[in-house]
Amino acid sequence: MPNVLTVRGLKKSYGTQMALAGIDFEVRAGEVFALIGPNGAGKTTTLRIVATLLTTTAGEITFLEHDHCKEPEFVREKISYLPEEAGAYKDMKGLDYLHFMAAFYARTQEEEKEFVDRAVAITELGKRLDTKVGTYSKGMTRKLLLARALMTKPVLAILDEPTSGLDVLNALEVREIVRRYVREGTSVLLSSHNMLEIEFLSDRVALIDKGRILDTGTPAELKDKHQAKNLEEVFRSSVR
């Protein structure tokens, strides 16, 4: 089966500053592929390029065997992107927000209802969806946003720090939601500083630092290769 996403020689510079120095990776169908690295390593830049929010300086990206750069509209129809700093409209009720977002993607009223029903099930917020988003806890808001990202069953979901700032229980629930949708066919490109989260969620991991991929493999392969107990030790070994 072809890769969902193939990235080759990807570079991004801002003037004289090189954010990505020619990285290669691929996301396979039905897998979670994670990028891990320190702040400023190039993770978010990579996700934003794949999400068609930034242009490339050089390199090639293929999405479902289509040229990502030449066919951005095709890409946008089949992906979703949840940035770390995402927020919802605080003065809207949760259910109204879901209808508002679903209307951007749905081609018919029936499809809009399908998207919203799916999102409601993901949030598990029940009657709280009839209250304003501004009254939600951070965990509730993050579930609402994740539901927005997954309601269309995208081919590729791009998630930047999906459990950032959440407590243990809310983080576990978000991870379980992501894994469930992967089992149903969605591939995921993920970035997170939480190494426990990476080990729980990811099928394969790429270590990135200073705009370069240092190593790629399953969490087990990387730990074995670097004789490490966890991915934090793997990363520390890789950047020396």
C-alpha cells in the first residue's frame, strides 16, 4: 500500500535562518508517526508545511500520490490540523461550534449532521455542549477541538501537542480517542514533548534536532539501538 505522506529533502529557511535542513520521512497508512525533539527543532514548522499553512524552500512532498505543493486544495480536503495553540469561540455553545465547523467541510446537510454526531460522540461532553465554550475546562476544550479535527474522518490528522496542559485522566482519554480513529483508518502525524505519550501512541518515531532527522524507528527499535530505557534517553544519546 502506498504511503499516505512522503517527504523528501524538505527544507525551510527564514532569511539566513535554516529551520529545516533537508529532512526525509514517510507516514504509512493506518499508523501514528511522531516527531520528537527540543523547542526550535523544526517539529511545528514541519507540521505547518504538511498542513499547507507554510510553503517549502526546497524538497518534495507527496500526499496520496499527489504533488502536495501543486495540489494544496486536494490535500486540504483530506487532512485536518490541530495546532497546539488552537482555541474555540468562547461565546459559542459547544454544539453550535461543532455545527459551525462542520459546515465548512460538509457538502450536504446530511453530511453535516454525520460530522456533528461523530464529534458529539468523541467529546463525551453530553449536556455541556449546550453551554458556552468559555465555561469549559482546558480538558473539555481540548476534547472539543480534537472532535473538530476528527469529525470528518480525515485521511491524515496532524496533531501538535494534542494533550498539552491536560491532567493525566484527560490526556489518557485524548490518546485513546486518537488510537481508536487510527484503528478506523486515519493516519496521524504527531508532535509532542511527552515521551510517555509518544510511546503509547506512536508506531514509529523520528528524532529531530536543528532541522535534521537524527534517527527513525519504532519506539522499541530506538530503545534497543541506543540501549536506552525510554525515549528520553534515546534522544539524549542521539544529540550528543
